[in-house]
Amino acid sequence: MRVRSRLTTFAALLGGITTPAFPAPTLHPLISDHAVLQRGTPLRIYGTATPGERLTVALGDGSRSIRADKQGRWLAELPAMQAGGPYSLQVTGANGATASAQDVMIGDVWLCSGQSNMEFGLAQSLGSFGAIMTSADEQLRITTIAKKTSINPETSFGEAPKWDLAGPKTVPDFSAACYFMGRDLRGSQKVPIGLIDSTWGGTPIRAWMNEAAVESVDGKAATGLISTFRRDPAAAQRQLGQDFGTWWRAQSGDSAGREPWLKGSALNWAAIPNVGFFSTWGADWSGFTGAIWLRRTVSLTAAQAAAGGTLSLGVVDDMDQTFVNGVGVGNTNDWGAERTYKIAPGILKAGENEIIVFARNSWGPGGLAGPAEKLKLTFADGSTQPLGDGWQFAKVDPKIGAPPSAPWSGPNGAATLYNAMIAPLGPMALKGAAWYQGETDVDTPSYDRRLAALFGTWRKQFRDPNLPAIVVGLAGYGPMRSTPFDSGWARLASEQRAFAQTDAHAAFVPAIDLGEPDDIHPTNKLELGRRLALAARTIAYADTGGKLSPLPLRATRTGDAVTITFSKPLQALSGKSAIGFELCGETQASCRFADARVSGSTVTIPGDGQPATRVRFAWNDYPVINLYDTDLLPASSFELPIN
């Protein structure tokens, strides 16, 4: 028995030496069962394998042998195919191990991205019941990218996405705007359609750009801090605290040394009702948006203070800048992330220590989430000091705007969503991309340049310099006003339009007339999806059934009158006069509403005897308009110089 056992062991060892073991190759998670691959262009199939391993990739009548690189990544290009399927895709490794994808269709793939109005689910939208009940379509495939952030570009997803066939069980939580666009394209193009939903509500455009794109618009302010954070997180937090100080002094007028985190006792402090969201603080705090200061003192022994520690605050909704004894130790802009900040040796001291937190809420419940047990100070030896009571607050002047926030973390950072939710898509081929975002960036300058940088990044990644880009303009939201108003909302919508007018492969889809004055999330995504599909048919398909909204081309002076020329014929609903036009001089105070008459593709405004250097249209947060084209698509906000 012993001899046989030894022989068996020897044979096993010999077999292990003579037969190298390769793990099975893998396919990218979006090249999987039920996937849609882009027709009419070389099929890019990619995944991972053992470094240097020889692989054979086969789909339909196409096959190719390739070798994985030194990092184990591989990419095979197969000949372009026409729309059709289903097909079986198989990757075979050197030792016969395989990876496969079944029920693969060849058609058109669209990426839908942005913030909450693109994320807005079908079940919440107008007409959702009928849309869901009639959604079954085996050739309309959908997938959603799980929310994740990263400081570095990733090659894989935190949670692998999967493709689903459209149907009543799969579409309710999917992006309504994206679904309605895809459904209409299925009807007009008669090919399989794949829709990718990569969205996150309340996020800025910089989170969806890569670092190079952010730097091209904003310089190195954000990317430089990210580089510092990679090398020395504590140093980056200190620098951000100093940047916060510069911002605060400019906003508040405080002189150096008189800031609240240095002279906190100068504020009118009051005890907080409880450690919980603002919404639990009483009726006066219901719906509170804005900022407060929070203060807590803690007495420490010399031994406790000597080695530093870790400050835990739980969740602070949305954003915080935290100081300990006047030193910035943490800054996070993420409504769902628990705050855990390292305190370096030398910051804490024997005796009384002061913790000051600037907490700002822009939406939702706001403030310290609690429970109180999560607030504590942990020392180097593992012992803790509870901080769940004794907090005070003081309100911040509502005129104080949004402060600098950490660019390296959270869904509001720079490139953090690109790194984790766009970069892992890899070099997949797309038919186009639809973008609905901007609410978070109102009053952020140069949105048109940011769009150009974002789509420049995406076009490079997806290896298509002419990738069609469809941009949705902001929907009207906010109070209706009867006098001219310098609207940041309208300015951003105008910059969205301006980008599309200067990019030969972009289209602008207005939603100005679909908004609701008291809800930032309008529910009529059915009409929005229709408009998205019409724009796609124009710029991605050269389909004669496609339509684009009217765009302003120029404003010229003709005698005393001003004539605005548009890209297509117009109509004023309920009459010949178009409402929402303004003539302006050099200042906001000079702006006044003006009578405007529609004729063909022009609008004429008679002179009123006052200076006019600019003409504006729909320049309000929630404008009321009646100017449409003959396809019943609306004109949107713009400002033009008068030539």
C-alpha cells in the first residue's frame, strides 16, 4: 500500500509538471449572454487570460487567434457583421478551457449617462403602467452599471453588469428616457438595440470626465490635489482645508485668524435637537437646504492626544469640511459615505480640543445621519471617546455658496465616476451616447467646454472620433417670474445648446417645456425619449424621419428692428407673437421683455428706443414659451449679441 501510494503521488507530481494549468479565459462582462454588439464596424471582443496565452475567438463565421499581453489582457477584432443573431461567441484557451456568451445579437449599442433625470426609472414616469406592460421585446436588451467611485481608472466593474431582455420584470427600474429612446429606435430601425444605463443622481459633469479632461478646463487645482492625495492623504486634506479657508474668507469677509474654525466661540451657538438628519429637528428644519457649523469640544489626557487618532462622524449629508483644533482633517462630498478622518500626531492636545464641522445640504434630509453611537474619537491604543452628544450648531448665511470639495473621492469628485463607471466599459463600439445632466452644475462656468472635453474623452476611449453625442437641455424648474431675471439655469441650457451647435457630430434635445416648477424631476420622459430618438435618427442614422429642434443662428439689426434667424421654420402657438424674448443693453437692469413676431425661420423684434446689444430668449429658470418649429419641437434658452 505504501509503494502504491508513493507511485500515485509521484505520478500526480509528474502530471503537474508536464501539463501546465491555465485558468479559463474570461470575456468582458458586457460581452456576455444576451449581449448586443455593434453592427457595421469591426467587432471588438476582449477580456482576460493568462499573460502570453494563445487564444482563439470565434463568432458566427469569423474567427481569430490572438495572444494575451503581459498583463493578461487581450482584444480580438473580428470582421464587421450586419444586424442579426442570435449567435454563440466562444473563446478557447491554450489548454482547451473556454469562455462563451450565448444569445448574442448584432445591432446598435447606445450609452445613456448623466445624473438623476437620466437615472429616473421607467416605473416613476408618466404612462409607466402601459409602457411596462407592453415592454416585452427579445431584441431590445438593457443593462445597468452599478454605482461605484474610484480615484484611479479601473479595468473591471465593482459589480459585474449583465444584459437583460426588455420585459415587465426588467424595465421598471431602468432609465425611462433611455428606454423610450431605445424603444422608438427599435421601431424605426428594425434592428436589435442594446442600452447601457450608467447614471448617478446629483453628480457634476467633472465626475464623468477623466483627469486630463478636467485639467483641460479647470487647470491643475483639482488634479494636483488628487496627485497629492495619492502620495500623502493627510497633506492633501491639510491643503484642502487651506483652500476652504481662502474660499471662506472671500465669501464671508472674515479676516485671517477670525474664521469660525479658529474663533468658533464668536458664533451664536445653540444645542442641536438630536444627532440625526435636519428633517428630524422639527418643522422649522423641514426641507432645509444650506449650511451650518457644528461644534463639539472634547477634553483629552496627554497620553490620549500624543499619538493622534481617528475621528468618526457617520454620514454627513451632503458635504462636510471638518477641522480639529483649526486644522483641516477631512472633506467629503458624498451624501451616503461615512466620515472617518485620520488625525495626525501633533493636532490633538492635552486639555480641551475643538471639533468644527461645516455641513452643507443641497437636497434631501441633510446633516448628521447618526445614530449617535457612530460619532467617536478612536485613539492609537484602540480606546474610544464617544462624541454622540454635546454638539452645538450655528447657521451659515444662505448667501454663502458651494465650497471646494475633495476631488479624489465620492460621486462629486473629479473623474471618480469616469474611473469606475465609464473606463471599465473598455474600447467597446457604440452607435452613440445620450447625455442628460447639468442641474448640479448650474452656475459652474464653461459647461460647453466641459461637454467638449467629456465627449473628447469618450470618443477616444470608444475609438470613434465621430461618435454621435446627444445632449438634453435642462427642463424648466423653479418659480415663474414676471420680470427679466439673470438665470444661471438658462445660462447652462444655453451652453448645452452652444456645444451641440459647434460639434458636427452632436445634437441638442430641448426639454425646456417638459419641466415642472416645483419638481426638478419631470415625469414626462415619454416625450423626451421620442425627441432623443428623433435626434438619433438625424445624427446617427441619417434617417429622413429624424428631426432636430430649431436653433438660433444670428441676431442682426435691420433699421430699428432686430431679426433673429433660426435653423428651420417656426410657429408661435396661439398667435403670431412669440413670448419670452428680451432686449438687453450692457447690464441686467437694462433687460426688458419685447414683442416678437414670427415669420418663416425668423423672429423680428421692433425697436423700442432703448439701447440693445443682446437678445435673450427663455432666460428664466422656469420660462413659459410658445415658440416651436413646424415639427412641434421647442426653441430653447439662448443669448446672442446683436450684430
